[in-house]
Amino acid sequence: LRYVSLAALAVLEEARGELEAAAAHYREAAEVAHDVADFDELARLHARAAAASLAIGDGDDATQRIDDAGRYAERTGQEPWRLVVAALRRRLGR
């Protein structure tokens, strides 16, 4: 699936320290996953995008992605991602 490839590219960019590109690819991967209705992946993709956005100092995007990740983690009952969302919220000061 296309979103898996985009997410893999984002992971590579993140590892190379290219956080702006990683955040953009995580966001794009989340959009594609949403379009194909793979809601189980959305919490992970939005949380990874939020972490990358936080790292580059984009608090507005991070806030939006954290909220999206939290919504999908709740919707799909993914406890590990709910915990990640809680940690991201603490880091953001929310």
C-alpha cells in the first residue's frame, strides 16, 4: 500500500535527521491511510508526525497531529498509542 511506502520513507528521513521531510511524509501517509480506510494505522502515523513536528518546533502541527492520533487511538482501542499520545501531550505541555 502507498501509505506504507510513505511511512517507510519518513522513517528513513527521521533517522537521517531530516525531520521536516519526515513530518511531511508521515502526514501524507496518514492522509492516504485515511482515504483507504485503514484506521488502525492512523494513530501511529499521526503520532509519528506529531513527534517529528515537535522536534522541529512546529507546535501548531504537533497539536493537530496529537489530537488526531488520540482520536484514532481511542476509536480503535490501541492502548500503546493512547500512551504515546499522553506522553506527546505532556511534552507539548497540554
